[in-house]
Amino acid sequence: MSNVRMRFLGQYLPKRAILTETLDSLGYHTETDDPFFTGVDKRHWADDTESTLFMGTAAAKDLIDRHDVDPNSIDLIIFSALIGDYVSPQSASGIQHAIGATQATAITLDTGCASFVSGLTYGSLLIRSGAFNKVLVISVSNFAGRAQSKVKNASAIIPGDGAGAMLLESSQSELCALVSFYEKSFGQHHGMFAIHAIDENSQPTQLWKPSQTAAFCFDKDLVEKIKANARHYLPLVMKQCMNLAQITPDEIDALFTHQPNQFLLKHWRDEIGVPAHKHLNTLSEYGNLFQASIPVSMFDAVQKNRIHPGDLILISSFAFAGELASSALIRFG
């Protein structure tokens, strides 16, 4: 059985950067007392030229160019995006063609904001099975600029756009990069938090009916349910993941999570006993990047020399307000 190595990252951030201090002048109603909508000073919003295909390809090419990876050596691409360029299909095979990975098959894996964690987990297991040797995991979020930004209230303050990629490789090392993982679905919350088509009266409608935009529709009750589920489920899977590996929080060198807001980031690290300086994120600079949050933040940490080869890293995310939560403990480098 092959082991797995995780060491190469790439990213793409849209060229348009939006400062929070300028949003009011752009017609947004940003006043809120709810900590759920706090913590972002700047975010990047994709424009109409920065499609899901474009951003995923750019992140993959960044990795390939930085680390001199032969695209033909990649045999599987695992792709996820918050929204695609079409209702269907997603952009996985388009990225495969665009980067010249002629030997690869490309699939879409969708566990919402947990998709990158799921992709690393299942990609690693496929390598360990002997089915694949090099797996490229790509996650894209370009929903904020093209959709949520059209809803000019506090819900537009938090999201940002970006894309990240990581390469998984088979290795003969005695150590496997995937140390442990724990993932669980909670189907009782299915559909509670969904992207809706919105009609001319800003009310949710069906996707196939005429509408002006699509967005998450927040109300006070929904926000409180999201807070409750997020506080419960993410610490649950992180603790389970650490228990499976028989490690303590003190042994973790870095923690990366989905980054919805300051409120949840603090709760999560406090709940599992990881200090703030080890909980690395890019919330203030890039906003909530949904499933792209973890790879973009890991890329940032590598560039700033905040994580190193051999570090034990806990990554975790929850999806769709509690439908699923996923955690993996990895050995980087």
C-alpha cells in the first residue's frame, strides 16, 4: 500500500479587491450588530471574465508552474466549486483539458464548504489503494462577486472569491500525510441553507423560473440555527479526528478551518483547545472563501513561512449550515 505526500499548493485571487470601508459608498447597507457578519476588512470579487473554469485552471497552473509539475503525470483531478458556470456540468473536465493533464480523469466532489477536506481525504485513500499516483485537488469559490454581492445588505460583507489547489502524490515514505480523518453527514438539516434564485421582489423562487439573481437568503432564525450547528458539529468532528490519531491539541502545529466569521473561528479553536496563533486564516484579507478557504489560507501560510515540512496540521469544515462536517489530520511536506 502506497503512502501519501502533500506538499505543493497553488492559488488564484480575482483582480478586483473590495475594501469594507468603501461598501457603504457603493450602496451597501453594512450596519449590523451581529458578530456573524464581522471580521472582513477586504475581499476579492470575481468579475464576469473570471469564470469557475478560469479560476480553477489558474490555481492549478499556479501550482504546476511553481513546482515544475508535469501535467501528464497527474492521473486524477478532484474538483469542487460553490457554483459552476452552468447548471450542469461542472468544470472538472474543462480544467483537465486547460492544464494539459492528458492522462487524468476529472471528477466533481461536492460536500459544500467541506469539499476541499473531503477531496484530500478521498484522494489520499485512492492513492493508498494503488488506483492513482498523483491527485490534484482543486476548490473554487466565485459566488460572492457574481451573486451574493447583488444582495446589498450585511450578507454581502463576508464572502470573497478565490481558488486553491493541492497535489497529492504516492510515496514510499514510512509516514503517510493522511494521519486520520472523520466525516459525517447530518441529513436532518438538508436544505436549511441553500442558494436560491431570487425574483424581482427579492423572494426565493425556483431555479428554472425567471429571476434577477441567486443568493443565500439570511434571516435571524436561520443565522441562529447556523451558529448553533457550527458550534456543535465542527468541534465534534475535530475531536473525533484527534481521538482516532491519539493526539492532543498541544501536538497540533497549525489549524485551518472554513472561515465564515470571527465569531465562529474563536469558538472552534477555544472548544478544542488550540491557541489563536496556531489557527491560521485569511478572513480579514480575503473573507469567507467557502470551500476555497483552507487551500488559500494554507498557500498564504506557506508563503509567510508559517507552516513547514513535517508539521502536523488539522483541517476541518462544515457544509450547508450543518448537513455535513469533515476533519482530517495531515502531515505536511
